[in-house]
Amino acid sequence: MAADQADAPQGAGIPNTPEELIAMQENKPERPEKSERQPSAKAKQVLDLIKTLATSAAEDQEIALTLMRRLESFHDEVVAEMKDDAEAKHSLIAAWAIDADRLMHCRIFLENVDLE
């Protein structure tokens, strides 16, 4: 137990009144935003190539669907591996499964975009 926790009285940090709760919430620092990811060298190379190609909308859709399927398969494989791992946290399995489901829905939406 940390020294500051050992010295703190039982129930410290728990407000006794609604006013104390409101005051605690007002003093909370703002949550930091997720840092923006920079594309890797490989990703930048692929993106630069795509920009230079004269592809049709149908070809762009095909490229996007291929990437969506790869991401979806990756997530499905990770979920399957974690389900077989007795030490895997259920919350982590659920998070990956939710993302796999989101990717599946994105793929379905993209497949149903009519470009003609």
C-alpha cells in the first residue's frame, strides 16, 4: 500500500454531500485526447501509390473491401485465440469481439454501397 493511501482516513475521497460530489467533479482535469497516429513507412508508401493511380470508384471500393476483410479476419483470429486461452481476460475478449463485429458491419455497409 502506498504511503499516501496508508495515511488517508477510511473513506477519503468519497463525498458526503451532493455539493462535495459536484465540487470533486468540477476539479477533474480534462481527459487527454488520443494521440494522432502517424502512418508507418509501409502505409505511407501504399497511400502515396493509391494517390498516384487513376482508379475508378469501383476499384477504390474493392481496395477498401480487401483492407476491411483483412482487419476483420485479424480480429476474428485474435478472438478465437483468446477464447482458447484460459488466462485471457474476458473484458479483452469482449473488446476484440466488439471491434470484430464493428468491422463486419463496416464491410457489409461498404459492400452495399452502389457506385453505378
